[in-house]
Amino acid sequence: MRRSLVLLSAGLTVLSTGLASAQNNNTPRNLILFIPDGLRSLKVTPESAPAMAEVRDKGINFKNSHSLFPTFTMANGSAMSTGHYLGDTGVFSNTIWTNYTSVPAGDTVVPFIENDAVLGDIDEHFKGDYLNEETVLKMARDKGLSTAAIGKVGPTYQWDHTDKPEKPGQHSIVIDDSTGGKAGVALSDEMKDALTKAGLALAAPGRGDNGKAGDAKTPGTTTANVTQQAYFADVATKVVLPMFKARNKPFVLVFWSRDPDGTQHNQGDSLNQIMPGINGPSTMASIKNVDNNLAQIRKALDDLGLAANTNIMIQADHGFSTISKESKTSPSAKVSYDDTPKDFLPMGFLALDLAKALDLPLFDPNDKNAAITGNAHPKAGNGVLGKDPTKPDLVIATNGGSDLIYLPNKDKKLAAKTVKALLEQDYISGLFVDDTLGRFPGTLPLSSINLRGKAATPTPAIVVNFRSYASECGEAPTNCSVQVADTVLRQGQGMHGSFSRGDTYNFMAAIGPDFKAGFVDELPVSNADVGMTAAQLMGLRGSENGGLVGRVMSEALPNGIVPKAYKAVEKSKMSENGLQTVLNVQRVGSQRYFDAAGFVGRTLGLEPDAGNKKTAGK
């Protein structure tokens, strides 16, 4: 692997006389972690999102922010909640291979884990904690602080997913889509009484029209997720915050907004068309929706007299892109499917194309391992390849802008054949291979992007990044990102997961008594740093199984150290067909921040001159 290193910034190193006062005080201040799911950094303006723009401009502007790759919700939620990279948390994506059949996930070995019951099942299988690392919320709860997580099902519960959630009072308050249902975390009598007194239902409302994705001939939603999020915001402001004030002790509150992610995924402004893609009116309404939620929470803090003693950290889990279903090389795109427009990639195209290239039978793990033949495709895109589907040679977990490939038998020859087949497809842009399988020309090792660590769940053999580029949408390139995506969603709708700068460039900001005011942070920061900084602010320290951790964002704290940062470019050996995985990295000490990766010209952020740029996120 060849590396080149250039100085990114002359960030002056300042000797610290101590970090924020809260870190030297036995009684920490309150903390709200506000996550606008899928919010692109440069979409926040005083016009589009005044509440978030105010936090950024009056507090900390983390203008060089980073989502972790694969750029998915559960993966980055695991980093924010623990401070660890994915190689330690084992949450490599939203759909992973668990090497056992998960009943709550629909009797499949590749569960979609944005589901409370599925998370509980995986926890049980992996010794009570599939993350293998303590979360900030659990540590705060164990310390006696008041804790709550409210919002989107899956990542919300992940913040405190252990310790008998069925026994209220022994667990953080959890309110999500499942609240009031069989799969929901039980509510305590205190919460039930408080919700009833506030005139709020004991069961969360559904998404309504916002949950409608449409199909190949029917546009998806044009409605933001207003009703459901209004309920969550009311629970936070009318029930939880007053309850926490009455307890008169520090609290940590997580608010995970499904918008703009949910609307961007399902939006019906651009059926089968790249333009306007995810930059239409539905998306703008969803950004305003989450901004209204933040404004309501900040007003409640003012009204309750809590604002002066509360820190707010805002961080999106990832950026976002418009979906492309186009390929000139894919065999599956040349087959006719009932639910796919002509010449478009079908759902599960990676599984279909690899089964053909490797001459292996393909079975559907989401359909009782039924054989996939003729012009059919896997129901959820996932696939198990081999003669015996219960003992597969290869497993594909389909996710969107990137997919995971597992080799249960650690077969190095099969790994080589798989890499060769992948390098022949025009929708591929960069491959990362498990270090234990050896080095392959055209690929970089998993360890280069912190995907090799102390994970309890199985580590992928190959992580596949799909092609991305910028459309001519008239905005900054990161706002115009387009990516090939392995998903049931349609060309023109929204997706993430790739290693493009459009997906790694998430919105981040902070404000409060333990942060500087009006400070623009030029240094790279990531979602792993969020977890470490949150723990530092609250005076928390837990046990660590793995060493892939973020850093405290000390430069954002009064009297904090401002370290130097560097930019690096790492390159694999060239493959036989002239392809080379390139990784653009920034460094602060030993910390590595990943801008973009893939094949030059096939990944947004890896244009021919990308390695010479002096700043990120431009």
C-alpha cells in the first residue's frame, strides 16, 4: 500500500490548562444529543433550517465532519453511542450476517437490525451485548443520571439496549415507533401517568403517507414525517424534560429524528429520474420538519430554565445521495423483471451477478432459502450462494450504497475469484478485504478503514463500495451526490451507504456552556468522536474491549488543545484491469478520518485532482 502525506492545516497546538469546567466538576451539566438522520452538512442554511443554523453559527461549526463507512444509520449510531469504530462495535451496516437464524427478523441469517425485537435477539445470541462496548446512555444510567432516548426505531434503542428493558425503572426511557406495541420497550408507570396527564397517547403514531415508498410506476411520498415526529417532540418537551427537571439531577437525552432520512428515501418528486432527485420540495419540507423539532426542544429548555446548564450536540449519522440504477456491464440489468424498468439494475443485483460469475446456486435467505432462478431476484436483495443454503460458501448482505460479503469458510481462493468478478463491473468503486484473507491487487484491507477490531458479530470478508458521482443540480457537489444502490427503492429516490464525500459529509454542530461560542472547527471530526466527547462531558468512563476509539474534540472546548491535522492518500496495488482503490484520509495524531474512497473518477470526492485538495467538504 503506497501512502503520501501532506500537511492539511497549520492548526496551532495550544497547551491546555484544563478542559471544560464540567469535566473538572463532580456534577456534570445536562446533555442533549440531537440526531437529524441523513442531513447533509451544506443543506443547512438560515433559510432552510434556522434553528440548526443558529446552533452552528453561535456555537461550534464542525465544518470538517465525517460519517463512518459504511455510511449507514445503525453503524454510525453504534459509533456515536460508544465512541468506537465499527471494527469494534460489529455494526457494519443496517443488514448484517449473524451466522444464526434470527426468528424476529423473519427467520433469516441476514437480519435488518433497525428493529427493537431483532436487537434484543442479537444481544441474547452475543452474550447479552452484540455491540461488545458500553454505550454512553447506559454508563450515564449506571452513574445515576436521568436518561432517555426518543425517536426512530432501531438506532434509538441501540443507545441503551441491554439490562432488562421489559422491566421499567431499570432502563432508560425509550420512546420509538414500537412504543405501545409488543416489540416496544415497556413504559414505567411514571411515564404512563405523565403521558396521560400531558394528553399524549401511550402508543407512538405511525408514519402515515410518509412511509409510502411507491414502486416502479407509482411515486413515493411527498409528505414529511410531521405527525410522528411531532409526537416524539411533544414527549420530549412536555413529559421527559419536565420530569428530568423535577428529579433535579443531570440528564442525557437522545433525540433521533427520522427526517430528513425517511422522506429522502421515499420521496416521490423524482420517480426514475436523477433530477431533481433528493433536492426536491419533499426533502426541503423534511429538513424544516426536523428543524422545527429542535426549535421546540430549545424553547422548552428556555421555558424550564434548563438552557444555561445544558449542552446540545447535533450530529447527522450520514449524508445522502440520489439513487442510480444504471450499469452497462451488469448481467442482471439485461434481464427483464416484472418490478424493474427495462435496463435498470434490479434489487439484489450484486447477488445475481456474483452467482453468475462464480457459477454458484443462489438462494433467498428472506424466503425460506428458496432457489433464485429465471427472471426472479431476491426479495430483500440478500443472497446465500453455494450448493447447500444452510452451509453457504458466500453470503451477501444488501444495504444500499455499499454491500457486505461474507465467506463463512474463509476460502481465500473464493475470495480471489470474487474480487476478480467484482472488478469487472462498472458499478463497483473500491473494495476492502479482510486482512486475514491476504492482499489482493485493486483492494485495500479492512484495517485501513477501522473495520477490523474486536467485534462480537462476524466480520465481513469483503466490503463493496458502489459508484458515485455528482449530478448538475446547481449546488455544491456533496449536495448533488448520486450513487448506484442495491435497494428496493427506485432511481431518483434517496439512499446512502457509499464512500462518497456526499455520504461521509454529515452535519455537525454544538452549543452550550461547555463549548466555545462562535467557533469554526477546521479539524476533522467524526461520529466516533461524538461518543468520546459526550462521555468526557458527562464524566463517564466504561470498560473497553476494543481499541478503535474516537477522540475528545478538545479544540471545541474552552482551553482545549487544538492539535495539528494532516491529509493522506492511501492506494492499493493496481489490479490487472488497471483499477486501484484509493482512500483519502485526514489525520489528527493517530486518529484517521475518511473523506472518500474507491476508484478515481467513480467516487464523488475522488476526482483526478482530489488528492491535492487542501480542505475537506468543499
